[in-house]
Amino acid sequence: MGTVFKVKGSATIKDLKAMLCDKYGFPENHPQFFLAGQPLMDIQRLVDCGFLECAVDLVLKNIVGMKIFVKLPSSQDTIEIETKAEDSIRKIKTMIQAKEKIQTDQFTLIYDGKLLEEYMTLASLHIKNESTLYMVSAPKDILSISVQAPSGETFKFKVKPLFTVRDVKTIIESYTGCSVSDHNLIYSGNELEDLKTLAFYDIRDESVLEVSPVSFQIFVKVCDGKLITIDAKLSDTVKEVKGEIFRKLNVSMMPFDFYKLVFRWEQLDEGRDLASYNIRKGSKLRLVLSSSVIVRDSAC
């Protein structure tokens, strides 16, 4: 490796050593200079060695490697990296990636309380042999996530780690045209809270989220005047709700098809879902015989 220093002829060998130590982080007693095979003394001036006031092209041979330690954030384990003082932080991160299979854009290195810029070298940062660097997670600025809708469709979105769950719901709504404010987002089996960020839940690139309708309670007045409570979802069909009523009553009744559900004096089509009738939490329905005359009832 050729290294060019701009020095004056009046500079001493010791001055040149100091420049080299400052650039590469070597101990002061490490660099040795030779001219025609003879060692040069610290007190000798360059001009005395035959150098004029010009650039000195210095070839460093057999540079002694150094080792540093890197403390990992998750396991608190410490790994050892064999490197050189002139190696950049970018190169160190590449070595860590090869050793630990962690992408270089997923972490930052810290030394002496400072974030280390990738273009800087160990020498320029005054990082010495056997120093310890600390790794901290640095998620990508933009993540690609997949969102699975209740219909089974899957959509891909670009998001940021600091987006809230509510932000993601808004993005989904803007794309699909369907409100998901009354739906839950699920990740790894856990329901996500609207005000928490994706980073809080450790949602990473290529993660998959699921949209799950929120359950709510509705009330149903059956033929004997009894009022029962049913857990339902907006995506539930009228037929599914009717089936849940029959299961909850657990009594022998007339055939299933003989009964209809009524909401706001309208007989409900069994193929439609609750959302299409604007049935929400606390709504009251009636279960009636299909041949019954629908009578206005303030309880419905």
C-alpha cells in the first residue's frame, strides 16, 4: 500500500512517525524507517537522508494486524474481529455480517459513546488494538410488509418502523377503499394496539400482518320475549348470526329456515353481512317466524 505524505525537508523521522501514528493509530514505537537497508534514527531530518522538500512516497510493509471486539445487542455475546487500522467501519460491518449473518443496514456500531460513520477508518477514530465496539439495532428506514385481508387477499405496502398501527390501518384503507378502523391487526398471533409503533412490536422487513374483524355484542329478542347476547363481527352473515342464536338457545325449535331476523322492521337477507345493514355494537335484532307479521317494536 502506497501512502503519500506532504512534508518539509526539515521534518525529522520522529515527525514522520507521528504523522503515521496519527493516520493509522499505530503505537509510536511501531513504525520503523529504513534507507538502503539501514534504519533511520528519530532525530535525523529528511533533508539529511537525501529527501528534498517534496512528497514522500512511503510504502508500508508487513503492517501488523489488530483485533477488536464487538458486543452484540441481543445475546450480549462478544465476538472477535481480525482487522487493520486502515480498515473502514464499512469493512468492519461487512466482516460482522459474514460472521453473524446480520445485514449491515440493520445495525450501527458505537465507540466511546459515538455513532461510527461507515467511511471512517479505525485509525482516524483512534480505535486501538483490542478495543470493544458496541452494536445497536438500526432498522431500515423503509420496510416492505404484507397484509392479509379476511377475504384471503394479500397486499404489500411500504411503511416506516415508526409508523403506528393506526397509520398502517389508514394506509390499508387508502388502498382498498374499505375502512379497517374497526378491525384488529394481528402479528405473530398478537393483537396490535393502535397507538404503538411497528418498531415496538419488532415488525421487520417482509413481515406478514393479518386483518381481523373486531368482535362486538348485539342483542336478540327471541319469540318468547327473552333477550340474549351474541358475539358477532361485521363480516358475519345474517345466516351465521342466526346459527349462533340457535346454538346459544340450545332448545328444540322449528326448522332453521322457518325463522328470520329483523332489524329496524326490515327482514334481513341471510346472504348479506351485518356491515351491509349497519348493525353495530349494541344493536337489537328480533328472531321471528318467517310467516309472522312484522310489527313495529321500539325494542328493535
